[in-house]
Amino acid sequence: MNDLLKGKRLLVTGVLTDRSIAFSVARLAAEQGATVVLSSFGRGAGITARIAKRLPGSPAVIELDVTSEEHLAALPERLGEHVDGLDGVLHAIGFAPASCLGNGLLETPWEDVATALQVSTWSYAALARACLPMMPTGSSYVGLDFDATVAWPAYDWMGVAKAGLESANRYLARDLGQHGVRSNLVAAGPLRTMAAKSIPGFEKFDEVWQERAPLGWDVDNAEPVAQACVALLSDWFPATTGSIVYVDGGFRAVGA
């Protein structure tokens, strides 16, 4: 089956390298028939433009800084140069200053915490607001998550930001539902991405996942996560919203 997203128009954020989860989502979505537009900003825009050439159809790249109201307001116009609407959006955006990771919660300055929360949590609602005018009934909004029900080693304020993301997803499902738009998260197991490199002691996640995940786990394979995202972006989950799909080899289901 190669037409799961046939005719769909998608915005995919967060493609920085070919190891990005978003890259795998964009590739698989294009293979399944979608027209894909990527977003990036600043110094990353040039990198994303080069990486886009490795994707089917070499999708267009538009500039978008989700912390900028000017960029958010301009988003429909920028997207309109490439697509006449949006059937799906992937929110693959997260960032925390170095002080927010690996140092506990007690000493991190508010300015750094505020940055982490704005980029990683608030932007989930902000991007939905900007995209909503282009999204018809039946559209799907999907975000990338990491299980925030427990305190992880070194994850610290990013874990707090992810907890906020999970809560925001539930409230967005409530608010977007009246427009016929679904909102769901995919909580991935640890993957060796650019973001993972900023987490002190990331290799420990790899070790414990190998020990406990019933299905095993490959930190270098984003394909299972991408498949879940594409499924949620398709029409196959028409009555699912406000949910979190865990793609972690079953790790979350097994106690220590």
C-alpha cells in the first residue's frame, strides 16, 4: 500500500538532518502520496534545504520560527505558495538550553526554563493556531513526545516541558475538535538524533531500553515512530484525539 496519504497536504517541522524523526516522517509521508512542505529557520534553514533534496520530490522549505508572532502570522501566506491547504501537521519542535539538562531543577535560571517551555510546549498550541485556518474538517495534528509520566535521569526541565506538552495536547484536542481537527502525540523511545546528543548520559537510555523493552529497541531506527505518525496523519484514526501513542518497544508497560 503506497497511497495511505494520497492527496494529503502536510507541513512537517523539525527536519534538520537525515537522522531526525521528522525526516523519516517526511520521507514515508511522501512515499505514501502526500505533498510535503518543510519548515526551518535561521542557520538551520540552509541545512534543511540541502536535506530536503534527499526526500522524494525535494519538498519546498519555508521559514518558520515558532517563537515569532510575525512568522506565525505569515505562515498561511508562505504555505499558500506551495499548497492550497493543510490536511496534516507534524510538530517536531523542541529545545532547551544546556542548563536545563543534567543539572536538576533547583539551580536553572527562569530565563532558560522559559525558553524551553516556549519552544517545546507553548509552540504546540501556537503552531496549531497558525495552521488552523488552512486545515479542513478531518485534518490531523501530530506532535512528538517522550514519556513525561516519570522523572528521567538528566532530562530535567525538558521532562517538565514534555509534561506540559502532554497536557496541552489534551486541551488542544478539546479546542480543535469543534473544527473537526484531531490532535495526538507519538511518544517515542530514545533515538540517536541531534536532540539526543544534548542529553547528558544518553547512552544509559539505550542500555536500559535494551534490557527492558519486550520487543527490543533500536536507537538508530526511527522508522517505527514515523509509521505511527503517518498512520495518525492518515484517515485511519478518525475518532482518535487527545491521545498518546507509545512507540517504545513496550518499555512503558514493563516495571523494574
